[in-house]
Amino acid sequence: EDLVCFRDIRPDAPHHYLVVPVEHMRNCKTLKTEHIPIVKRMMEVGKAVLQRNNFSDLNDIRMGFHWPPFCSISHLHLHVLAPASQLGFLSRLLYRINSYWFIT
């Protein structure tokens, strides 16, 4: 009831979902310590959606947030991508772990 999950309209992996809190949260830069439980739930929902869509190798996933100003919208959304091993060259750059523009 407090999170929504849907497929990305421009997927960069066979499974590319966005987990979004219903309550408006601007972006990952605005997160505080009290937001840890909702971020953990966002990750749990992302994993559950992958499993419901017949993807079970949770060691081959990538989850994270684009760091401002590299956000396409001004509402927090967690990218859930799988299998990470099948990301193309540009997608590997765009979703590079703990880069200047994408944090996991």
C-alpha cells in the first residue's frame, strides 16, 4: 500500500522494474536515517517481483538510485535490473555500481 512497482518504459535489461514509494520523496539525496526501513522494503519488493517473474538468481541483479542531477524524474525510484550480467555496454555505464551518477 505504500510502494508501487512497474516495468521501466525503456528497459535496459530483460527484467527492469522501478519500485516507487507512494509518498512523495524527492530523490536519494533527500533520504535520512528514518528512511532506511522504506528503502529496505523497496529492495525486498524488487526481489519479490523478480522472483514472481521467474528470475531466481538474486546474485545477478543490480539495484540502485540515480544520483541528482542524473534523475529523469523528481520522485524517488529504485531501479531493479536483472540479469546484471546481460547489461549492454551503455547500460553497464549508466548503472555502474556506486558511480558518480548511480548508487547502490
